[in-house]
Amino acid sequence: MIRFYHVTKIYKSKNYALQDITITIHPREFCFLTGPSGAGKSTFLKLALGEETPTSGQVLVTGRNLQTITHSEFPYFRRKIATVFQDFRLIPTRTVFENITILLTLQGYSQSEMRKRAFDTLRLVGLQSRMEAFPEELSGGEQQRVAIARALISKPHLLLADEPTGNLDPELAHEIMRIFQEINATGTTVVVATHDKSLITAFSGRVIVLAKGKLIDSGE
Ligand SMILES: Nc1ncnc2c1ncn2[C@@H]1O[C@H](COP(=O)(O)OP(=O)(O)OP(=O)(O)O)[C@@H](O)[C@H]1O
Ligand SMILES: [Mg+2]
């Protein structure tokens, strides 16, 4: 699902953000990506998303080599990859339904299909009764769950989450991890970057450890 082959990333600062990383994340795996601040976790996810390019080495995701992918193929590549970030930004003037179906609208789905998908996805995060609410009418944890629903509605093959529970109290953080595990059980590969050790010990999964840009433990 994700293969890094001798990947090095150096930003302008000339420090190694990632140094000679070779690792494979297999389809259907549930992985934590952990390590101290500055370890390279976010950089790893950005490279897997094609948002950053490696200084050297190869990145393969869902069978595509990101170094050879063309501009026109890129949106199609991204369609089956979902992201959840700490800064989840819902559109304040749009309802929950509208927020989570924006991409489906662009892909030409019918209203009835979108309603059905929105209901099913919101049920997964326990918010099916809030479809017509506006973001400001929801708590922070509920908004985060809407952001997760937005990520999941296109039935992604791969879910990449960067500190998705960073702003949440421990109970909600655990609830979100349970949702991720349910998604994983349906076949989606999940990679969660976090430095929250209590989450990692509470949930089973492969634990990949980075420190100062180096792979300390591949978790295999
Ligand atoms: N856009 C950038 N330009 C220059 N340096 C960067 C950039 N992004 C990250 N870095 C540097 O690369 C290294 C790895 O950063 P990264 O954000 O990947 O770490 P992280 O493990 O996600 O840390 P955190 O836990 O704080 O989120 C750090 O030294 C950081 O300062
Ligand atoms: Mg980070």
C-alpha cells in the first residue's frame, strides 16, 4: 500500500527530515507512526500524499510511483486516499451534510446517493441525527467526527491521519481510534501519526518509530 525505498527528505534548512527510510506498509494494516516532535512523522505522511517530494529515493503508494505520476493522474490517485488532520477546518456557512459531500458533488453524485452515503457515514461516527446542523452548533469533538466522516465518505483505500486526536480529551481520542479501527476492519489501510503513547498502548496495531528522521523500529 505504501512503500518507501531509501527515501531521504531534506528541506531548505539542510537538516534531514527523513534519512534513508525503507519501509513497506501492507494493505489492510493498522499502523501508528510515532516518535518525538521533529522526528519526521508529518513529513512521512506528506510524502505519501505527494504533497512533498523526496530529495532522493522512491515513494510508491497504492501501486503508483509518485515520482512518475502525471499532473492529470494526480486527482484520481488522491481520490481513494483520505486525510484527517488536527486542524480539520469545516466550512462554517455549510451544514454537516454539505461539508461532507463537497467532493461527491464535484464527482457528479446524485442528491439521493449523497443523502444515503452521508447518512451511512455519519452513523459510523454517531452523528446521523446532526446532518442539517452547522459546525458552530457542534462541540469540538463532534466537529472532529464530522471531519472524519468527510474523509471516509469517498470509501478510501488508505486513511492517513496526522495527530487526529491532538485537541481532544482522552475519552474522545479513544472514541476516534475505535472509529479508525472499525474503518480498518472494513479493509481500509490506516496510518495514524501520534506522539500519544497512551493511545498506542490502548489499541493494537503495528508501531513504527521514527526519531530525528531515522527509522528506529519498523514494527515488523
Ligand atoms: N516546510 C518545512 N521547511 C523546513 N523544515 C521543515 C519543514 N517541515 C518540517 N521541517 C523540519 O523537518 C523535521 C521533521 O518535521 P516533521 O514536521 O515531519 O516532524 P513531526 O514528527 O511531524 O513533528 P511533530 O510531532 O512536532 O508534529 C523537523 O526538523 C522540522 O523542523
Ligand atoms: Mg507533525
